[in-house]
Amino acid sequence: MNVRRLIPAAALAGAVALGATALTACSGATAAGGDTDGKIAVTASFYPLQFLAERIGKDNVAVTTLTKPGVEPHDLEITPKQTGRLGESDVILYLKTLQPAVDKAVAQSGVKNVVDAGTLTKLEAHAASGHDDHDHAAEGEGGEHDHDHGAGEDPHVWLDPTKYAEIAKGVGAALEKADPEHAADYEKNTAALVTELGSLDTEFKDGLKTTASRTFITTHAAFGYLAERYGLDQEGISGIDPESEPSPARMKDLQGVAAKDKVTTVFFETLAGDKTAKALAKDTGLRTDVLDPLEGITDKSQGADYFEVMRSNLKNLQKALGAK
């Protein structure tokens, strides 16, 4: 059912303007606009949306992701070739402002079925610190990599299984609209996925109900939704940009947080490395561990898909927080 579309001259010109030296980051077995064997051509901007498309679409869709495994989504650049192929998609799934290069390419694509995941659930603002009396100077550090969805909104909504389920419902509806012939399949698959996400939510609620501490420290302040859902306090070392350097004042502040709130662990993510986490852990006598924001799956991930990595996150949180 893939329909080829002519790319407007303005779109091609805009694609060239993105620069021929941009990073090529197209993965997936089938490129949008390529040989899809009659399947719906879906382009997802990064892994969490790719996962939804694959689980809901199954055999009726050919899914391409713009962010290949191992690439930090916030740093993604897009080639003119990718921009051109994007215009041949039947459905585009993205999260506006998370990846500026994607926003530009989507605007130029001319595709009718475009879904901004941020419109499918309520986005919220989350501070890097879960404690009002702590120094928030580190919030917003990171400059050009700041990726708030708008008005300070946190884009990492997929880390809350309940909100992720709301996005799943919207993705299912978009596939039904683009391919009404298989609407019953999409509806059935969406319902099954939403049920599975509900079970994951229950696992987190039960697993984190009773703990010795409610505070966790992480290099990437991506877990605001998760913390809010399960009554935890997130303390981000460097705010929303995992690569930014924390201020000396913030590091000192976190040492106090660790002592006061019985923190045992400093978390880091696989895509950003553990340099900052190790530095803080060394100064405070804490251990380090992985808390994965699930922006991509690689061979270093603690699981092969969303559910496996989320359950690894739960296990690591339970260990760090002293779950009983």
C-alpha cells in the first residue's frame, strides 16, 4: 500500500541545505519508499517509536528508523538522501523538538500521516533535582543539546509505561487510518501491547513500593516521568544533556544529597558513558550502575527490547534503593 510521492523542489533544496556531510543514520531492513512488498512504509525517528510501530504493525508494516543503534538521538543529523526517502513514507512517527534535524526533514516531507508523539499524551516539565531545596544551577546546562519539547517540557515520556501506552494507542490509530484494510489487526495488536504495558506498570509499582531510599542520582535527568509515577526523587548530575559537565557546586550539592538520602549508587547510561558517574562515585564512596533511558538498543544494552531493558532498569533501581 506504499504510495510513492513526488518530492517538491523546495523539499529537495531544503534537504541539500542540511549538508552533504551530515551523519548517515538510517537503519532497518527496509528503507521508506523502497521495496516494501505491499506493506505500509513507516518511518520512526528513534527507537521508542520504532518499537511501537513494529509491535503494533507487525507483518503489515515495513519500519525504518532514522536513528541507527549507538547514535545519541539528540545529536542526530540527516542526509539529503534520508530527507528524500522520508517523503515516500506512508506514516511518520516522531517526537517534536527532541531531534531538531528530524523536525526540519518532517516539515519538508509532504507526508500527510505525520504523528507527533508529544500530542498523544500530556507532557510535563521536570527539574533535574527532585528536591526543591537543592541547587538547580545545573538544570538547562548543555546549551545546544537542550531538547525540551516546549516551555520546559520533558520529552522522555516513554519511560513511564502508562504514558507510553497512551502513545501506543495514538500510533495504532494512525496505522488504522493509513491502512484501513488491516485496521482490525492494528486494533488487536494495540490492545495487547497496552495490556503488556499495564503489567509492566504494576511490576514497577510493586517492586518499588517499599525501599530504604526514594532518591536516585543519574548522569542523565531523563527519568522524571518514571520518578513521578513511582514516587521517587530523581537527582540529575548535569540536567537533560547527558554529555554536559556538571558545575563544582552541583557536584558538592549531590554529595550532600547522597549522605542525607542514603543514596548507594550513581547511575549512568550506555550511550553517554560513565566518566561523570565514576567521578562522583569516587568522591562519595558510592558504586555505579546502568539506568538506561531507552533512546536506542545496542549490543551493550541490558536487554534486547523495550520490555527487557525496562525490567533491567527496575532491577537496578531495586538494588540501588534497597527494595524490600
